[in-house]
Amino acid sequence: MSGQEKPGRKPTSFDVARRAGVSRAAVSRTFTPNASVSPETREKVVKAAKELGYRVNYLARGLINRRSDFVGVVAAGMDNPFRAMQIEQITKKLVRRNFRPILLPADHGESADHVMDQLLHYNVSGVLVTSDAPPTALCAEFAAAGVPIVLINKADAIPAVDRVVCDTDTAGRLAATTLLEAGARHLAVVSASAISYTARRRQQAFLACCHALEADVRVIPVAVNDYANGLAAAERLDGVDGVFCVNDYMACGLIDGLRRRGVAVPHSVRVIGHDDVPQAAWGSYELTTMRQPCDLQADQAIDLLTSRMAEPEMAERVELTPVTLVRRATA
Amino acid sequence: MSGQEKPGRKPTSFDVARRAGVSRAAVSRTFTPNASVSPETREKVVKAAKELGYRVNYLARGLINRRSDFVGVVAAGMDNPFRAMQIEQITKKLVRRNFRPILLPADHGESADHVMDQLLHYNVSGVLVTSDAPPTALCAEFAAAGVPIVLINKADAIPAVDRVVCDTDTAGRLAATTLLEAGARHLAVVSASAISYTARRRQQAFLACCHALEADVRVIPVAVNDYANGLAAAERLDGVDGVFCVNDYMACGLIDGLRRRGVAVPHSVRVIGHDDVPQAAWGSYELTTMRQPCDLQADQAIDLLTSRMAEPEMAERVELTPVTLVRRATA
DNA sequence: TCCTTTCTTGCACACGTGTACAATTTCATG
DNA sequence: CATGAAATTGTACACGTGTGCAAGAAAGGA
């Protein structure tokens, strides 16, 4: 219409300023929180901006602020339904707080390095890591570069790196006592403790509790905490009548494996899982499990992130996510 | 060490140039594909960059190129395992092609507008939409702004908006014939056809095939295609001995509902689903279903995206994703 | 009316990069 | 050696924005 602005280009603050009859600074201030603009000016600017379809270029804003609205979300193992829930909660809450989540799937340990490295090119506001194998060196590099970083359910204690960890002690203890209460006398824990921090910790707490109560218990190690390994583990449970699977995903496999062998659950073998994924409540499983509230956990993680953005020099913190027992049919 | 660069700041191409004893343009060219730099210069620059821990600022690059590496991924209903698979595949493949996926969960129709609108601030390279309710007006606005946009399994035909759609005709036909072959004579389709395009199309194809074969068939409408509605739908199947659920997520609920009522599957009622989610292969379900290859689908979508980035003025295209029958125990 | 205080506004610089253009160097060829 | 072509390099501008600073306007008090 006006023909002033260059044709195939998106309108800039210059275009809006000219149309509104004000300076470009006034436009910038209109769209910057806590900036000083008179109501009349603001109104003129907003009107012109709407007419032109103007949007602030956040790339340019991020350039000058030396900080973008992006938050890296490093995740792996999305076949596990719990991970899917986690990612949904995290991204929803980030968006609600006006961050933009960059989702980085990092399944193969090698690629995790490469992929996380990319984040350093974007001046991200922070990073959330739920991957099982966060490269410690790289995490430290982020922290050193002043990028807030929060690990969820991970082990490594790194200076200036905050963590959110689910209450593994309570989980292990509740699992043991619940199985015993249900009448089990020969317990087992199925766990890939070599690769997963929380699996290792839950296993340790479970064993400690069993020993304290002088209960018979053994460890069934698996390679990965997934359905297939749970299914296979059912073949190795002779003489066991109570099983703690370190996550529900694997517990579903275990139950299916037991049923295939004709073993009655919970009559012959009691099973307890962890996470309370949707499938745990499904009619075919009715799995007794430990609810890990991943919506609360997401809030905790983002709170840690934002508080460190405000005070980068803080000492690192560890936040504990509470677990609660969900009684269903399998124990 | 050198003390030249400002302290607490990340090194810039200036710092690298000074240290390498070259111009800043040489640094830029070193990190720009297809730019002309001599091997010696490149080596000096790379060395200096490594020593300083320099990373190209992609925000600045995106500013001058008028295009960022970001691709918006709008998704909803991540409780459905198929959606989780989809998102995993899409983000993995995007990252592999050097894009950065911005994941935007858009469950409530109202928020989808707001959330997608945000993308226009980032000069994204493109947008992938798997949400059930993509705001048509907004999609058109993206296309008008020259942002490539691809809808996955969505209805609306919009100028310059490409689409990937799973082969609903084959799916519906295969579902009907497979149920009939398995001995079913009184068919039903369970579907929330009001809110989901693919559900509606699959239902139509299923009904058309049934009518062509003069088979008895009825429609069981539900509000949402999820587990809970599948579970409830099992109460409304009197006289039915063959059911097509428009997705596996709901089929799992339906089977659990039938079992709860003591109905034998597949002896009394045959069930067929769609998507081939991991749970369909689980021992408790053994669900016969239609595999929707979401890895291939992701490739198709990204191919459409990149080809339109190269040629923005193309007429809109529709790519068909093939489905294949996976025979298991329920039909 | 005059002075002081508070608000608002515009100018100009900075953020970190890509690239057109011209200047320079390299190199093969006659 | 002369010459033209090709490759490399540096200068300078552009991308679109936030904000310090000083100047001006408005408001309030004596």
C-alpha cells in the first residue's frame, strides 16, 4: 500500500516507526517489557504494527541481549513412555514460561556430544538433560560458559550444575516392604544398573532394605531397562516370588514374559514397578508401582534453571522429587 | 592468556582473527560452507578457534541470512505412543540434517494459535504440524510469509501448504477384508471422526469396503481416540464380532474393556488397530494392526520441507505414506 | 514566573556475523 | 618473461534490534 518498505521482506521496526510517525526506539520500547513509553505513542505503534503484520525479530533481540529464549532439552529413550511424559511436561511448562524448547534426541552416546555442542551456538538460556549418558565434560563446559544446566535423574556431581533426582531411597524401601507385605519371601530386583543412575540407586536402596529385614534377595542384571529385556528376564526368575523392576516399561515386559510361561501374577509372583506410566494403569497390567510425578519434576527443574539464570554463581543444588506408592493388582 | 578480548565474554570472530593473524572475513569464510579460503589460512583459523573455544553465533548468522536453522514442530496428544514415535523420528531426522527442532506442544486449540504465532519471530526454516487441529488461517499466514509448512495426516488443503497423509483407503479396506477373512460377520468401526482427519478417512474407507462387500457394519462414535474411550467403547459392542479401531492406542483400551467383560479376543470378537505402536506387539495384546511407517513418513515430510525451501513457488503437493498389514493374534 | 523533578523521546552505538566488491597474489600458459 | 585467468584476501556495508545518554516536555511547588 504505502510502497515505502522493500517488497518481499518482512516489516521491521523501521517500517512500523515510519508508519506510526515515531522513532524506531519508540517501537522497540513498545515491545520491550518495563520500558518507558507514553500511552499515546504505544497505541500508535501497536496500531501500525498490527496493520503491517510486524513481529519483533527475536534473533536480533537475542543477539543484542546476548541471550536467547531457547532452552535445550536433551533426551534419549523416547520409546519408554515415561520419557514421553517427561518431554511433554517439560516442553509444555517451558512454553508456558515463554521459553522455546529445542528438543535434541541423543540416543547414541557419541552423538550426544555433537548434538549438545550445537547448543553453544545459540546462546541458549539453559539446558535440561534427561539423557542417560550426559557427557560430563560437556556439562562442565556449559557451566563454565555461564549456561545454566540441570540434570534430571542423573549421577554426576559437577560444580555449578544443578540436579533433580527422584527419591530413590524411598522407592527402593517401599518396593521391598510392599512386596514382603504382599506375602513374597524370595525377592529379586531387575535392573540395568550399569548404565542408569536411578536404576542403580533404586537397586541399592532395595537391597539395603531387604538386608535390613533379613529377606532373601537377588539381582537379575539386564542390559537395558526396556520391555524386551523385561520379557527375557522372566526366564530367569526360578524360585522368586516377588520382583522389583526399576521401571514400569520393563515391568510390562516382565509380566508378559511370566504369563507366557504360565506363571500367575500376582498369585505366584508379585511384581512392582516404578514411574507409573499410563500403561501401568491399563487393564492388562494393573501394575503396582511408584509414582514419579513428572509434572512436579518438570517444575522443579525449570525452577532451578530460572533461579540460576538470576544468580549464576550459586553453589550447585540437588532437588528431591517425592515418590508415592500406587497400589494396584500386582502386589 | 592474551588478555586482548574482553573478559567474561564468549570469543567472537574478531578474537579468532586477531589470534590467527588474518582478517575477520577469513574466519567467517572458514566456517561457511562453499566459501573460498586457502588451506593455510583455514588451518590457522581452525587452530586459533580451537584454542579460544570459539563457536559461530548462529543467531547472528540467522539474522544476516534472514533464515535460521530452526524448524517448528507442532505436536499434540503425546500420550498416544504413536505421537511419541513420530516426534522421536522427526526430531532425529531434523537434527541429522542440521536443523534444530523447536518442539511446541499444542493441546488446547486456543493455545495452538498463540504458540505457532511465536514461530514467526524466529525466521524458522519451516514448520511441521502433527497436531489434530492446525489453525488453517495461521498456516496460510506462514505460507504467505514464505515459511515452508508441511501438515502430517491433516485435512485442510491450503495453497502452498504441502501434506503427508497415510494411505487411509488401503487401511480401511485392509481392515475390513482382514476382519471378514478372520470370520467376523458383524463389523464395527470405533472412531472419533469429528476431530481427527485420518480417523474420519479410515472410517469412510472401512465403511465403503464393507458396503461393497455387503457386510453388516456400524459406527461406534467416541469423543477422542484414546485408551479411555476404547475401554468405554467395549460396553457398546453387543452383537459385534469384528472391530476396527482407528488407532492402536484406543484398540488397547478396547481389548482391555472386552476382557474385563469376559469377552474372548479374538474368539468372540476380532480386533484390528492402526499404527503399529510398540504396545501392539506386547504379549498382552498381540494386536493385528496396520503399520504406519513413521520413520518413512518423517523423511517424506522433511523432504517436502527442504524441496519447498529450494522452490517456494511450487504448487502444493500431497505425499502418500504406504500402510502394511501386520498380522498378529487378534484377527 | 521560575526552579526542580519526573517522563518521554530521538540519536547513535553496539551485538556478531555473511558477502559484494575491489585489490592483491598465485599460477599456468604462451 | 609477459600475460591473462583464477584464487585468495581485506574493506566496508548490511542484517534488525536494545539501550545509554542528553535533550526536551510536562508537571508540580514556591
